Amino acid sequence: MRCPADIAAYAPGSLIRSRRVELSLFGSVRQQVQAWQLAYRSNDLFGRAEIAITTVVLPAGAVADPDRPLLLFQSAIDSVTERCAPSYVLRHHTRAPGSITRLEWPLIANALRRGWAVGIADHGGMKGSFGAPREPGYRSLDGARAALSFMPLGLHPRTSIALWGYSGGGMATAWAAEMAPSYAPELNLVGAVLGAPVGDPGEVFLRLHGSRFSGFPLMVVAALRRLYPDLDAALDADILPEGQALLAAVEKLPPIVALLRMSGQSFDEHLRRPLDEILAEPKIRAVLDDLRLGLSAPACPLLVMQPVDDQVIHCGSVDEQVERYRAAGTHVTYVRDRMSDHFTLLPLSTPMSLGWLSDRIAANPLAPPSTRTVLSSSISAPSLRGLIGVVGTALAVATGRPLIGAPIASRGPHPVEKAA
């Protein structure tokens, strides 16, 4: 997308242009929603002005409502290629096999069914900076600023804003929540749900390297070497030509395809010395430390959801992230799920996540901070009823029917502690 020559003169979040778009499921089933794409000014990792894009959505037939909240959903884009950006994959007549965002859309639609507005930013930016620190926070929060100023949404400066994301999207949501107090203090953030939020990306990188999920760390390396000169220099000094070709290939792959093709790939095979030795260098350790979450305190309350036996994100690293937040004074409700794995917790926890956010939007009292390890976050009367609604929403999305639900103000409290 063309960037204005004077982009630095725009305030962060300033709307540059907009366009009406059609959304669809898997590029073929038109969705009965109102949708626009907003281009706005944001920042890269080094604070340089750039253009960013968010897709904003209203239920079909929605009329102006001053009580309508805005949900910022941070997708698990988990890719370097721009063909996996939400602004591309959610549009009608696009082809993006292997995109995770398309699989998340039937879950996002449950927020529209509640009458909420939804914003889905391309939080990886134009260059697909998967795993980069802070950038997702800039782009998500500036996307909220742009949405609040976009008249067709009917929002206003004190609109209640909720955050939600899972896995790579949970990591992006954590960055947005951490950065909001200093970067966008004027936004009325009422709560954030972090699902499997990758508390220590460096630890995840080391643990997944050479595993059946090695596509994830390879994509992170491909993205981060563009941002960190020390990492790029270390790789250039030690990587063999076939390793360069591997990184070039993974830059073009959507996440699901990368996971399948790169399963079991050990980067050691493509280096002149062991990867552990390279990562132990002080400059590279500084890069990994820069990725760690939980070092700044979100001002809004958090619900953190995490599988105990997560095969991708180790539960212990999320435990430590939660403790860092609590030590800094953030209110955290932490639910660890024994039955779910990394790929099932997002759909199964959707009723609890949206119910908890509904309570925050309604300003219902918060229960004291807690950590609960439960059999399943879906085993409760509210969650089971919610899962029936999730299935109904998925059927409506799959058949292109309108998302009809209860009015905004009619949703009652969802007792997370009781549900857990």
C-alpha cells in the first residue's frame, strides 16, 4: 500500500484512507457483515513512522449505539509472508491456504453476534515481522485509534475496548496490553484475554528447534534477522548456503504449510557451529531478552488461558509471565486447562473468554486474582451453553447467514471462577 511521503507528520493512529470490503470464509462464502479496511499511521520497532492496516467489522444491519464496545482481536498470523495478513486472507475471492486467521474467523464472529464492533489489525506489519517485540502493540493500539475516529463505526473516545488473542495472537495481545499505559493511555481498555501467550519467545525458540513444530522458530528467525543487525550478522557468519535457502523459502510459506514442510528440521545442520553456541553470545542473548513479555505492567485486568500440557508453548513460561505481571501490580485471573492442548483450547475457551470480556465491558465486579488448574475450561453450565452458541455461529459463518444474537446490553455476567 502506498505510504504518504509525509507520514511522519501524522499523529499515531491518524486515519489516512479507508475502503469498504467484502469478507468471506476461506475466500468463497460471503459473510453478511459490514466491513472496512483502514490505513493509518503507526510505528515500527524503532519508532519510525509507517502505514498500517486494520480490518474493522460490524454486524449486518447494525445501527449507531453509544454502548457498542470494540474488540481488538490479534490474530495468530504466525507468518512472514504478507499473503497471510488478515487484511488479505479475510477478503472475498482471495487464496491463502494454510492461513490460521481464516480458521479463527468463525470464533471472532461470536463477538459480532454479541453486537460488538471488531478490529483485526495486521499487527505483523507490511514486512511480516513475526515475533518482533512492541511492533504488534503499536499497530493494534493505533488501529484502535483509527477505528474510534472512523465515523461509520459510530464509536467515540470513551468506547470500551477489549483485547483478545491466542498463541501468536496472544503474544501480540500481551504487547498491546503492556504498552497501552504509556503509548495509548487515552484508550479505555477494560480487559484483555491472553491465550497461550508465548511468555518467553526465546525459550519457545530453543525448545521447538528441531521438533515437529520447528517451522515456528524458523519463521521467527527469518523475520527477526531483518530487524536485528547483530542476529543477521551472526547468521551470515555461520550459516551455510542451504540454510540461507531454507530461510528464504520459509519467508514465503503460510504457517500451516511451514509446519508441515519444516517438521523436524534442525537448523544445526545448516550452520558451521552449533546453534546453542551462537545463541549464547551476549549480543544474541540481548535479542532474545528483548522478546520476553511480562516486563511492563498492563493497567487493565487480564484473563490468561493456558493448556497444562501445551505441546507448543510451555506452561512454565506462561506461569512466569503471570507472576511478573502480578509482581508489577496487574490483576490476573489465570486458568490452566488439563484436557486441552495448544490447538483445542482456543475454540473450547471462547465462551469463557467472551463472557469474561462481557463482564469487563459491563463493569461488573472483578473477583480477586486467582490461579486455577481445571480439568477443562469448557465444563460448566455457562461454557457448555456458550459452546452451543459457538457451534451455531460457525454454522452461520459456513453458510453465509446473518449473525443474529442478543442486543449489546442483554448479556448477563459470566462467572469465570464458577466456570473454572
